[in-house]
Amino acid sequence: MTQEIKESELLKALEIPGKPLVVFLHTPLCGTCKVAHRMLEIAGHLLPEDLVIHEANVNMLPEIVGSYRISSVPALLVAQADRLTPPEVHYAMSSVERVLEYIRRGITP
């Protein structure tokens, strides 16, 4: 399952090392986002139980959109636990396998 995250919380989480960070970026009226969200829900059952996947409406994230140059939705922002490298932003969510690949690559040390 996903948890909604606000921009202030996301900015703070991106600065502090700790757990891997996965954020599904969407807009409310995006049909493709709804399909990608469903794939993410399925993928979530195949990921570690302690991994929290967040979601956020990009219309409410002006600073994040500018800083990470979010160019379209749906998008998946994945930050490694150590925060030593910038988060990766993935746009092509064509399958559950692809979504799993993006997340596993980002959360594995």
C-alpha cells in the first residue's frame, strides 16, 4: 500500500539518510497514473514488508518538480538509503516487472 506524502515531508526525507525512499508521482485525473498505481500495488506485494511506498500529487510539489525536473507523470522517484547519489526518476512503467526492477535497483545497497 502507498502513503500520501506532503512536499515538506518529502524534502526532509530526501535530505536525511536512513531507509530507501520510493515515491509514486501522479496527478488526480491521469488515466495512465491509475494504471501505473495498480502495477505499483501489485509490485508492493513482492517487496520487503517494511518498505513504505509514498505517493504525491505533483501539482502540490512545485519545489520537487523544479529540483528534480519532473517532466511527466506517472513517475517513480527512488532514493537510496544512504542518499549519497541523487534520486532516480523513472517514467516508463510499462509492466509490474519494470516497476519492481526500478525499486529493487534503488533499494539494494
